[in-house]
Amino acid sequence: MAKKEIGFNEAVKGIEEILKNIEEGEPDIDRLSEDVKKAAELIKICRKRLRETGEKIDGIMKDLKS
Amino acid sequence: MNAGEKITLTELQGLIRDKLYESLPDFFWVIAEIAEIKTNSAGHCYLELTDNDTTRGRVTARVRATIWAAKYRSLNTFFNASTGIPLRTGITILFKATVEYHELYGLSLNISDIDPSYTAGDMALRREGIIRRLTTDGVMTMNRELSLAPYPRYIAIVSSSKAAGYQDFINHLTNNPYGYVFKPELFEAVMQGETTERSVIEALDRISAGASGYDAAVIIRGGGSTTDLSWFDSYDIAFYVTQFPLPVMTGIGHEKDLTVTDMVAWRSFKTPTAVADFLVEQTLDCENRIIDMASSLHTEAAGLLSSAEEQLSSLQNRTAATARLIVRVKDEQLGYHAETLLRSKNNLIRAAKERIDRTESALHHLDPAGVMQRGFTLTTKNGKIMHSPAGLEPGDIIVTHFDQGHATSTVKETSKKG
């Protein structure tokens, strides 16, 4: 099933929530690796989005200059 | 001359002429407006002079006048040099004239001198009047308040295809060094003479009808110090320009003073080429602004991206550090628990050992062998332990058990405690 891609801001919010949870909440070792894995996935998504956006912008600007 | 006497028309005209010449001074200084002016092939100038009641718009006097060729050449040159305009229709002049009467042509004035300063003053007054009227109407700055398209491409031109300035304008516009493409369109008009006003307004009218197809209108014509610009000191042209839906630029070749049309224009220039150069520069500015904006856009976007990357890195570091910290804390907790556990195990074992030791020693005390070692004995009768003398009779055989052996005795008597 095609899942709707998570937005950048939504992803960052997700990372922050996880972080807040493990920083301030009662840490749960059973969930910790799961949480960190989730955060890492979100970070990966954000990175990918940033890289794509950067490439797109560079492409657009290059287009303008030609 | 007696009543009833008959004379010829020639005699009558001669009579009138003689009477006129007798009774009138040699010359007059007269103020009149030129209603018509033309020169013939010999260079003689023929005029129609009028007096006008401007409030009623009515001609109140009219006369023919002549300036002979030799006079006309010098007068016109001087007049043009002094006022900036040639002798032409529509202007008011102060002139020195002799009244002439000809049998065939009737009355006319022969002009021998003209005072240009009067016309200059009159024109200045008229011009001031126009400016005052436009100011009172509140329209002087109306065209200037319009905004020019950033890239003015479609240019409606009011000019004459024969005007020198028109070709200059087109050349400067089309051969600009940046290769910008403009779409000029000529709306032919008469740019000097008495039909100027009507012709220019008609051209503006045609542009106005399709105004949405143009970015600006320009009124241009070739210049030169001797050309007559005063046709553009026209209330009607100026008013039309103020009401025009497009910015109107003028380049009508003036050296010194602005015409009223220049004054109400969106912007006025000295020459048609200056108008063309402005349009090219305007476009260059526009392109530069776009380039600047594009570069700011790129910088902004790159900045946003890098700050997002930083935020992400910080989140990543925090997540990793926190997770590692939690693991370490938990590990330490675990170690502590293990130690506590170990400590308490040892304690328990020791305590249990001690208890066992105590019990052992207590048990040791209870062991009959131990008791006998300390000197206690055990008495049995027929192998049965006797706890009291109650089961014994004199003569019974009893065995006394010691730690190191036993002795057999016979009971002599028994007694009980108490």
C-alpha cells in the first residue's frame, strides 16, 4: 500500500517528540532502541528531503542562468 | 460734391482713400491675432488679422495685411530668434502698420515692424493661464501618478513618419546594445502647424481605445532651436495627456523651456533618442532587479537548507547521546543492583551459618554422651530409662550408665522428693 510521504516539518516534529520522550520521560529500555531507530529513520527522511530540495534549487537556478 | 451728382466706383474708392490718408496718422502700433498667414512665390506675406472676444469666442474685428518680401524675411527671422516660434496662426502680435486703401482690394494694413517681446509675453501669459487652469482642475500630476510597466515593450508612438526624431527613436530602440525587443507602433500625427492639436489628440484617442495593448505612449518629434514647440502649449493636448490611461513620455526636441505637454507628461525628455534610451535603461534595470532577486532567492534557499541541516544534525546528535546515556545509566543501575544483591547474599549466608553454628552447639549440649562426659549418668531397669524412683522396688536390679561404662546395682530403698 502506497503510504503518503511524511512532510519534513512533520518528521522533525516526530524526532523532537521522540527526543523529548527519552530525555524527559521515564526511559524505557525495551522501547529505547525502537525509539532511536524510529528517530534515525525520520532523520534519514529529512536528510533525503533536504538533499533533494538542494539539488532541485540548484537545478532551477542553473536553468535561470542558462 | 452736390447731391444727385453721379460718380464711378473708382472715384468713390479714390475718395475714401484720400479721406483716409488725410485723416489718419502715418502709422499705428496695433495688437491683433494672426488668423491666417501665407507667403506667395515672390516671398510676400499675406495675413488675415483678427480681434477676438475670448469669453464669447467671437471675432470682433478682421482685416487683411501684407508684409512685403524683403521686410518679411528679416522680420520673421528676428521674430523667430526672439520668441522661438515663427510668425504663424494663433499668435497675437504687436505690429507697426500703415493703413492702405486700394480701389480694387479695399482696406488693408501694410506691416513694417513687429515687436516680438509682446508675443513672447502674451504666449507666456497664455501658457501660465493653461498651467493655472490645469492646476485648478487638479490634473497636473495625474499622468505622473501612473506606474510604468517594469519592462515597457509595447510602445505607442505619436509622431510623424517623416519626422527626423521618429527614425532616431526607432533606431535607438531596435538597435539597443542589450538585444531587448520592443514593439513600437506609430500613430501618425501632424507635429507642427495649426492642425497639431487636433491631430495629436486624434492619435492619442486611437491609442487610448486599445490602451490595454500598450505599456506606454510617447510623443516625439525632431527638435532644433528654430522649431515651433508652442503648439504643445495646448490646454487640450495637456488635459488629454493628464487623463491618459498609459504613462505618456515626451521627446519633442526642446532646448530650454518645457511645453505644458512636457509638464504634465509622465516624464519628459529633451529628444526622442533620450526617450528610447530611457526605455532601454528601464528594461536593463528590470533585468538587473530580476537577477538580484534570483540570487537573493538562491542565497535565502541555501541558508534555509543549511539551517535545516544543522537542526537535523543537532537532533541526531542529541538522540544518539541521550540513548547512549540512558543505556549507560541503566547499566550502572544494573551493576549497583548486582552488587547489592551479592552483598546481601553473603550476609544471608553468613547469618545462616551463624545460626546453624549456634544450633549445632545447642544440639551438642543436648547429646547424652556430652552430658555423661560432664558427669551425669543414665539409669535403666530392664533396658528402660528410669526418670524417677516411682517404678522401682527394693531388690530391683538397675544399671547405671556412665560415659566410660556401666555399673549394676540392687535397689535397697526408694524415696520421693518432696
